Amino acid sequence: MIEKKAVAHSQGTDMPPLVFDVDLCIGCNICVHICQVDILVPNPEEGAPPIVLYPGECWYDGSCVSACPIPGAITLTAMAGKRVRFKRKDSGEEFFT
Ligand code: SF4
């Protein structure tokens, strides 16, 4: 059973690089496959958000957020000084990570 609230997979870090919204995430694992440094693995529970196995290895490039088909399902967190502006290819919408 999936708990219906936003969840952070921190796996031993004070500041997890990614936060998933379990109400929005459909567990498609596109973010798992697009990750440049393979920090994510599919959740063994079908339809649940991926698990961040290696949060300390995150490059904060935002590829997972850009590739996710569900806006708001995954959020990249970063300290204010490390926030980067991205622009969606399809809509041109700008967003920060
Ligand atoms: S790409 Fe988005 S919807 Fe798919 S598993 Fe990742 S966070 Fe969930």
C-alpha cells in the first residue's frame, strides 16, 4: 500500500536531492533511466516512486525533473546558492531546481 503524502527518500543525508509526490508519481521509472549517474532504482512496489540509493552522488542536473511526464511528481532540491534555471523544451516554461 502506497502512503499518500509527499515523501523524501533521503537514505542517510540531511538534505535529500529528490522529493517525490506519491499522489502524482505513477512509478513509470523514466527518471530512473534518464539519470546520468544512476542514483535511482525502481521501487519494488509497482506504481511507487523510485528509491534514491545514492543521494550523495546526485549531480543536480535536473534531467529527472525534465524527463518526468507528470509535473510536480519529482522535485529536485538544492541549496539556494546552487539553484539552476532550466527551460522546458516543449513549452519553454522556465523553472528552478
Ligand atoms: S518519471 Fe516522474 S512519474 Fe515517472 S517514476 Fe519518476 S517521478 Fe514518478
